[in-house]
Amino acid sequence: MTDLKAKAIKIIENFPDDRMDYVLRNLESLQENFKPVDKEERKRRANEALAKIYEIMTPYRDKFPKDFDCKKEMQEYREERYGIA
């Protein structure tokens, strides 16, 4: 067992029994985040996240002029604020 695992186990052992449900829920949540995910699942999740972003952006899209250049605006802001491009 590595030193890190031993340290983690020692911390868990010091938790009171009435709080172990909290510890267990957090460990299970962490475990879910570290499960291996295949390439297709990653792609599906990325596309789903992108779709959510587009959904959030839709109401604001019409508020900017058609010729709005985000990169140009950022460059001008940086020059004005920090004196750099």
C-alpha cells in the first residue's frame, strides 16, 4: 500500500461512525468520476455539453451585431486594460 492510501485510510478511520455515510457518498462519487470511459462515450458527453452551451447562448446571440468580432474585442480590451495585445 502506498503512503497516500495509508494516509487516506487513517483519515477515514478517524471519522466518527455517524458521519461515515457522508464519507461513503463522497468516495462513491469520486469513484464514478474515475471510471474508464471509452472514446465514443467521451465524444457523446462532449457533444452533449456543447449542445447545452449552444442552448444557453441562444437567447443572447441576437443581442450582438452581426459583424461582432470577439477576438478583436478581447484584443482591444487587453490593450486598453493592460497595454498588451
